[in-house]
Amino acid sequence: MRLTVIGCAGSFPNAHSPASCYLIEHDGHRLLLDLGNGALGALQRHLDLVWPGALDAVVLSHCHVDHFVDMASLYVQRHYAPESTREALVVLGPSDARARIAAVYGMTELGPLDAEFDFQVLQGVQRVGPFTITSVPAAHPVEAYSVRVDVDDRSLVYSGDTGPNRELAALAEGADIALFEASFVGDDNPPDLHLSARDAARIAHDSGVAHLVLTHLVAWNDDQQVLREAQGAFSGRAVLAHPGMVIDL
């Protein structure tokens, strides 16, 4: 399994990175975790979207702009591309994903959207191609999920946006990589909103994860402070995500 970071900026794109988007590949199959603003353009440095089999699925952790809004642009790309034999792309996400994407595009008739996307609600354990996708509710102000992707004997857990919670810790148990947000520094943070770097490190440590990748890096934090805070609470390898980062599991 290969992870490529497409975008890792938190809350909005910055000068160096789109918002959240991560490409997972294995044995010729590909899925995306989130497609936040600015990500669709950067994705095409790594993937030819014109090819009918470019993607097996998109998994949306939740429908805040920095995690899903480029789905409207992906609809445009798919709907107007000349290839006409393509099947609808599986989209796993919150129950409101279909309505939210339609609203962004300004659709009143949803037939064209449904022709391009096969919407399915994230729930429990689901299979797409070789990938086993397990989701649990996240602690966030909207319907949101944390997601684990397993293939063969490799696994990655993506926190999405969430405050600390037991469900994420259980989901991450024994995973190879924890792709965890680190939106805050310090401990005096609002409940049920985001992880701090220390939160991310503690959960990864307690879950027995060897490799922690810190993402959702917000513009007003010092990234090196974020990394130092995580390293102080984590005995494994902790790194900052950056666009173009590739990790082979």
C-alpha cells in the first residue's frame, strides 16, 4: 500500500498546500481520502483522471469545505470528459454528502450527479476493490468519521477532524500508520473539535502505532512546534505531512 499526500493544509489551502486529500494505492487500485479545496488540481500531478479506471472510490470524512468541496469540480471533470463508458464512482461519506455536493454546484436535478457518483453512507466495515474500509464516528460538530484502510497485512488510520475519543484509539490499534490531524498546540483546547499534536501522539502511542504522520496543519501554528510537541509524547517516528510525500507500507 502506498500513501501520497496531495494536500495537508488545515481549514483552508495555504501558499504551499491544498486542503486535505490523500491518495491510497495498492496493486493498481486507488482511493482518495477527502478532496478538500485546491486538491483536485494537485491530484492530477499523480493521477490521470481522464483514464476511466483512475479511481475506485472517494472516502469523505465529513462535509466541511476543506475536506469535500472539490468533489463539485470532480463532478465537472467526470461529466464533461469524452469517455462515455465509465461507471459511477463510489463515494463513501456522511449521509449528507450527496446533498452538500449538489448544493455547492447549485443543482436542482440530481440525475446527472447520480450518474457520476454512487453515494454510500460510511458505516462499519465496507469493501472497495482490495481495500477494507472501517469507519467510526468522530467527535466533531458535524456528521464526521475517522477511517481505517486495510489491505493485505498493511493498515492506515486517518483521523479526519475530531477531538480525542476512545473510538479513534480503538480504530488505530496496531495500525502501521496513523495519519492524524494536529490542529492545536497545547492542552487548553475546545472539546470535540480537533486534535492537538500532543493528543495525536498520545493516541498513536497508546494504540501501538509505529509511524505518526501529522496533518491538517493550520497556517497560524509553527509547524516545528507542532512536531516537537508530538515527539515529546510519542516514542515512534513522528513526521509532518507535506504535499507530494510518499510512504510505502
